Amino acid sequence: MEQVKFKIEGMTCHHCVMAVTNRLAKTPGVKVDEVQIGSAVIHHDPAVATIDQIEEAIADEGYTAFPA
């Protein structure tokens, strides 16, 4: 498992944090360490969940993410 920190644009409240946390928790190969307004720290198995797939999962919730 590799650790990655993401910067996430568009998050403004606790609801945003919960939406991203729940979506990442449902993503195979991803373990959520911490989500805060504007960022997330996760561990992922690159063979199961690529950075692009993780960014897409966050985008599904309406936010823009990229590795910090």
C-alpha cells in the first residue's frame, strides 16, 4: 500500500468531507486515513486503484482532486 495526499478543490463543509470519505471508503484498493476540507490522505494498492481512478471517484462527488 502506498500513501498519497490529495489536494481537493470545491470542498466547503463537513458534508463535503463525509461525501468524499464515504466514496473513497467504497473504492476497492483504497484505505482512507484522513479527509479534511481541501485534502485527503489515503493508502492505496496501485494494482487495484490507480491515482486516476481515485481522482475519478472524488470527481464523482463533484470535487477536483490531484496529488499534493
